[in-house]
Amino acid sequence: MSGQVRAPPTRASSYGYKRPLDLVILFVAHLLLLPLWAALWLCIPLLVWLEDRGPIFYRQKRIGRHGREFEILKFRTMVPKADRIGPAWTKERDPRVTRVGRVLRKTALDDLPQVLAIWKGDMSFVGPRPLASKEHQQLVHEVPGFEARTQVRPGLTGLAQVYNRSDESHAKLQYDLEYIRRMSLWLDVKLIVLSVFNTASGRWDTRSGKASMKEKGSSGQ
């Protein structure tokens, strides 16, 4: 990856397919996989609640396209009030992560409620990962050109999510800018397929945590 930070312009012709693609995937997936969707939406909340009788969802403000703030929902993966009993970032083998939460993180199913943000148009299936508002502002100050990654809607998956296994901030920016430069229907389909494979094989959440940024930033719920 190049060390030079540039803000690639987005063309309407290269971005116009995104919203139709998101809606087609949402409609087709819900029609063809309705029993699976129903099972996930019924079973996951029940398992989260049964483990410790705590809240099912975790809410957080994130930064979207052009720096606009929006709220996301995730299935809770840590003990209630985890940010009050430990650091804001998630460590490797963090004891605050619940047993159900570990499974959800490895399969990325804790992100399932973010589908609601895709329906609303706040997110896309593919794009830079939306960061918590405080973490985003810190990185804008600490990483030159970091705000350039908000030219497009944030996504559930993307180049950085799939390939930046360390979650290092400068590498994240470079992958996100590369995605903006290369953005295409084919690339989105490829990243979605890779992400489905990672979910099916439980290959997400292999990172050990990123104290350098998150000790001052967002919770890892």
C-alpha cells in the first residue's frame, strides 16, 4: 500500500450502482432466506438475553457519508456497562466478552442489526467501516487525510474489514482510499462473497485490540 494520502474523487457514474445493489441484495436475501433471517432474529436476541439478562442491543453514534452522524444497533457482545469496568477497547481474550458474544464476533453476526441502517440508507453493504464519532474525530486529527474515507457511505464490509487484519489506523485509511478509487460492482460482489465465507467459517474478530487509538475512543461492544 502506498504511504501517500490522497483523497480520490468519487464519480456519480461509479457510485450510482451502490443503492440499487444494496436494495436488491436486501430484497432477494429476505425473500430467499426468510426462514434463516427469522431464526437469526429470534435466536440471537434470546441467547444474548439468557446469558446475563442484560440488554439485547448496543447503540452507538457513528460517522457516515460526508461526516454525518447516525446511530447504529448491534447485538451486545460484552457484559452490561463493560466500558465502566475496563478499557474502552477490546483486548485479546477480553473477559468482558460474553460466551455468546465471542461467537457473534467471530461470525460478525453482532453486526446483523446494522442491516436496518442499510434499509434507511445510512450504510451500504460495502464501504469503509463506520467509526464511533469520538474515535473518528481523534483519527482526523492524528492521521492526515483521514476524513477522505467518508466520501462514500460506510459499509458492513470492505477492503479494510477483509484485509486489514491488524486494524491499524494508517493501513485502514489506505485500504479505504483504495476502495474508493477502485469502487465497482465486481469489487463489491467479491468482498460480499469473501465476507459471507468469513462469517460461515467464523474468521472475523481475530484481532487483539488497538489500544493506541481506542484507549481514548469508543467502546468495543
